[in-house]
Amino acid sequence: MPAPWAAAAAGRCCWRRWPRLPGGDRLRLIGRFTDGSEPAFLARAEALGLAHRIERLPWLPHPEAMARLAEADIALVLFQPGEENHRLALPHKLFDAMQAGLLVIAPAFAAEVAGIVRAAGCGLLVDSAEPASIAAAVEALRDPARRAALGAAGRRAAATRYAWAGEAARLVALYRRLAPLPPR
């Protein structure tokens, strides 16, 4: 079986963790580094002899990004602890992965992300600050049938509970509760 492709949004995610994975595993980064860490990422990848295992794609229009994402086997949402935004974030890349039918490896400390991954049954939660935890999760997902089942669960959740129509209805209901219109 070919080694899995993992896809992640570029930036603060997992680049220090990749050396722990077997030699055939590959990483595809989609998007821009927005935190200034790209030079360190490139230097570290080169120093570890991993540059050839990493494909870096620029920001892409959404349809193209989704097509490239769908070519992967695993999606990574590996925020790092220490920033409150990482704990409370609700990133679109999570929903993009679910919509693409990819299982997600995500940080257990990220309350919103972890809650969705648990509720949807669409991936594994890890200690994203521990390389061994991420590597163990990837290893646990070598079985294509398991990856497909978790990915299908995510796709179902993205098409139902987390679809735009349902979210819009919940938002309108919230607005009506918070600021009801005066009677006509």
C-alpha cells in the first residue's frame, strides 16, 4: 500500500513533527505561511533531509484547493498549544476536509475542533505538541477502510449538521431570540 498523503494548511501546524513518520509518507501544504515561520520551516525540512517529501502549494482558489485536498488520505489540523485562538478556533480547513471526505487528525486541546471531531466521528485527536502522538495517529490510520469510514462520517456531518443551510437557520433563530422584531 502506498504511504498516505497528509494535507495541511501552511503555517503553524506540524512541520517540526514530520521527521517521526516513515520514509514514504508525504506532506502537502496548501496555502500561505502567515506567521513568519516559512524560512524556519524550509531550513528545518532541508536540514532533516525531508524537503523532497513535502509539497508546498500556494494559496489556491477554493475549487482547486478542494480538488488538491481530496487527493490526500489524511487532513491535518495541528494547531499548537499556547495561543488562546488555537484553543477556541473553528477553522474552515476542518470543514473543507470533512466536505472532501478526509478524516482529520486534530489537537485534543482545541475545544471547538475536538468537539466537532468527536461528535462527527471523523478523525483522531492528538497531543499536537508531541511528535510521537501525531506519528502514532498516522500509523493507526494505515488501513484504507478505516480512513474511508472516518472520512465518510465527516462528509455526512459536513452535508447535514454543519452544512450552510442548517447553520443559517441556527443563526437566524439566534438573532430572533437576541433581537426580536417588533410585532407588525
